[in-house]
Amino acid sequence: MTSNNTHAAHQLRMESVPASAGRELWVGSCSCQQMTPTPPWEDDAVRQAHQLHVELAQVSVDQLHAKNGGQAG
């Protein structure tokens, strides 16, 4: 089960950080404030970390939903 509300509540925030050798690195976090900010990484790695965070949040929502007999909350 995929919840659009879960995805909407988890917006990726990325900030560019100074890097050497002409590389562009980013620090990523989530708008929900439950994701530990990433270290300075390339943008693809930050996006993958955020995607994993969203997927784990969805699993938690699905488990809670199942535990409550299909009723949210």
C-alpha cells in the first residue's frame, strides 16, 4: 500500500556544501525532521538516502495501519 500523504509529508531538502577538486557535494534532510541529515555526498547518494527514509516511513505507517485493524491512527 502506498500513501500519497506519506510522500507529501517527506520533501527532500538539499543544501550545497563546499567541496574540493571541483566536486559538488550536498547535505540532505527531510521536511518531516525525522531523517538524520546526510554527510556531504553527491546528489544521487543524498536522493537514495531520502528515498530509503520515505520507504521506511511508509513501512511504519503500513504496520501501524495493520496493527489497528485497518484503521489509521
